[in-house]
Amino acid sequence: MMLFGMAQAQETVIYRGFAELRQLQTLPQNEWTWEPGETLFQSLVPGTLRLIGVTEQSRRVQVAAQQSPLAAYVGKEVQFYWEGQWRKATLVSAERNLYLYEGRYLVGLPGTVAYPDPGGFSAVTGPKVIFRYQGGGSGTLAYLTRGLTWNLRYTLEDGELTGWATLTNGLGRTVRLGRTDLVAGSVPLLEGGFSVPAPRPETRMLQAAPAAAEVADAEFVGEAAGTYRYRLPEEVTLEPGLTELPFIRTRVQPVYLWRLQTGFSTERELAFVRGFRFAAPENLAAGVVSVREQGVFVGQAATGDTAKGNQVNLMLGPDPEGRATRQVEQQARNRFRVTTRVQNPKSYAVEVEIQEFMPQPFTLEGEGLERIPEGYRLRFTLAPNQSRSYTYTLILQQR
């Protein structure tokens, strides 16, 4: 029999919403009973429990029926303290909370109630899984559980990208993990388990004492079918609640960005959205990024899973100085000549990205524009106090 006390898994793969655990077992001949505990049992993903290394013949799952603690005292006398003295009554029905007292039936008892023994309040036998198989010896118990998950949060500060992985242990007891991989990407489960009681949040850092330079980060170990896999450098002990571990520390080269995506507009002023952009230094897992610049917190943005070398865009909302002015000359009922001017009043460079969508069908004439089926795209960089203007002619064709 194997009890899930302080569980130890030799191999663990943790996904965004669940985990796969593998635990080595020395199996007796032909039959073995696993007692996972109520919380772990409820978190199991149906159809994923396996006993590897033997040929299974059958399994039997035993779940104790929930019953009232009072059922152990039916027909017995209990005492209750009321109006300054202890009195005796006999429990007639646990389901109805019905008592016999001095020839009368009472629903419930007043005051403090004392029971003759603790039998009704002893621990309820937890669920059991009884495996029957051929042989015995070494085997591996493997399963998916929704009780272990992870997510990722980054901080981008003056070009340094730091990531911390948060591992959530919702199993209600300590788990010791051997080789542990974290998987990023979309890994759907089509069948849910039972709901897991939410643990009381409790945050711990595994390596709080050593200096930051001495704490190893997670290592990227490969890509498989659209997912990224990262390996923790050492064994991990997860107490119930949250554990935070260093994930990545690297330098990037963020540029400040103004972005405008709009339909064709004759407004005299257009507002940009501000943000930062940098090339991913390695395959980056999705997460929330807190952005700081010159010691100031300037916002948070979410980023998806990003392949090495691809652009990470962190859009943070409007910039009061991010404005483009526009002059529109209507040369005919369906012909417009548009001049747009962008100026950078800041003391640092700004990368500008404009994408404008035109009413279909249309003809567009202009220099330096990247034509796209929906309209045009334009990218350029403005040095401090620099401005740039561009002009195009839009002809709206008759349908």
C-alpha cells in the first residue's frame, strides 16, 4: 500500500493548468493498493492514471460514502448542557438530527453537546485505487493532476529581462520533485477532473539566502510540437501554496514604440499607443511583463510564447505626446490627398509604426509606403526632436 504523505516524484512535467507526475514503485506480486488522499484524487484528470512496468488486468476504485458524524451515535445517549446542568438525550436519527428527551422528540439540542466517544469524528477513510496485474517488482505510477500548475512573470527594467516562475501546489501537502520540466504552449485537456479546493496563498522563494548570481535559472531543453520545455536545475520541494523560482535573467535591447492602427480617417489629429519592442533572446514562454524605465513603473503587458529572434511587443496605453497631425485635401468626391506629420518631442528616439486600413475597393498612390491588401504599413525611427511627413493619394473606387 502506498500513502500519499510527503510525495516524491522522480519525474515531473508541469504545464500551465496541470502536471504529469511519475513515481517509482516497488510492486508486490499481482495486487497493489494506492491511497492518493482526497485532494489528489479529486484533482486527477480522468483516463490518465497508468501503472507502467506491469501488465494491468483491472483496477477498482473505492470511495467512502460521505455520511454524517452523528451516524455513529444513533441509539446512544449524548449529553447537553442547558440551563445550568448537564442533561441526557438519545439520538434517534442522524439524518434528521432527531433526539428523544424525557419522552419528547427534539430536532437538535440546545446548548453544548457532548458525545460518549470520538468515533463519529475520526478521520474518514480516503479513496483507494486497487491495481491488479501480472507479476511485480519495479514499476512507475504516472498520472495527470490539476493540483500542480505554473505561470510566469517577467520584469523588464532598463534593458534587463528577469523572469520568475510561480509553481502552485494545490494538493494540500508537501511534494518533493526530482527532475522537473516546465512546459509552455497550448496543451489542451478535453476532459476536466473534479474541482480542487483553493489553497491559502503562501509565497516562498526556494533559494532566498544565496546571492542572485549564485541561483541557477531554468534551462531551455527543446521544442516539441509547438511547445517549449524548460528544466529546473535541481530538485524542488513544494509546500502547499505558491513557490517562486528564478526562471531567466538576460539582457535585451528594447526600443520605445509608438503604434497607430486605424481605419482611414480625416481627423486632424491621431493618437498613438505607446509600448516597448525587443527581439526575444531565446524561446520565451508566455507571461505578464512589468515594465520599469529609469526607476519608474510604467505598466504591465502580456506576451505570448515567442520564438527566439521574433519580436516581443509590450503595448502600455496612450502617450500624451504621441500625436500625428493630418491635412486632408478632397480633390474630388472620391479622391483625397492626405499629408501626415509625426514629431518626436522627447529626448530619446522613438520607433513609429503606422497601419491604416482603407475602405474597399481603393487605389493608393504614395512614396515609401508598404502596400498591404487592407491599406498600407509604414515604419520609421525618429531621433530626439525630429519630425517626418508623408503624403498619399487615396482614390475610392465605385462598387
